[in-house]
Amino acid sequence: MKLSVVVLEGPYTHEASDSAYNLIQAALKKGHEINGVFFYHDGVYNVTKFMEPPQDDRHISRRWMELGEKGIDIVVCIAAGLRRGIVDKIQTSNVRISGLGQLAKMILESDRVIVFGD
């Protein structure tokens, strides 16, 4: 099954980012294909250079970068990033900055779209 994931919540505040990441890991282990991950609304904060968590805590941004290294399409909504003033602070390695057209394309190419957050 081909899945796309949309993350609407920021890191560390809610479980949306962790749940999305864990679902992707489980889906990959079961042999499913991840078409892409789209970060929208406050979800854009998940892939910023701002993150410096304590050593004993998970590094959410790094997790997403590692998924990108595995070939999963990591996409950040440019409009959401611009509204939050962080476009220049988004991780650029393994992350694409794009618009809602990319989300529409991901939806059309997927069997299921799973949304995390409000």
C-alpha cells in the first residue's frame, strides 16, 4: 500500500510528530511504501534548524532528516513556513520546500493519506 502522511502539529507540544514517525517506521517494516511526508501549519517546525534538544531526548528534526536520507520525500509547505517566518531556518538537506500542489499530487498518487494533528 502506498501511504502519504501529513503533519499539522509542531514538535514536542503534541504527539502528532512522534505518532507520524512511528507509523512510518511500522509501515516500512510491513513493506508499505511511503509516498511522502507533508508538513503544514505548525508542522513546519518539525524540520527547522532551531532544534537543540537535551542529549537524552529525541531529536525530532534529525529523525525526519534520516527518513529523507532513506529516499522518503519530505516536503514543507512554503506558505506555512513564510507565515511563521522560518523558511530560511528549515533544514535543507533531504527536505523540499513546495506548495499545496505538491500535497495534492501526493494525495492523488497514494492509496491512503494519514493526517496527524488538528
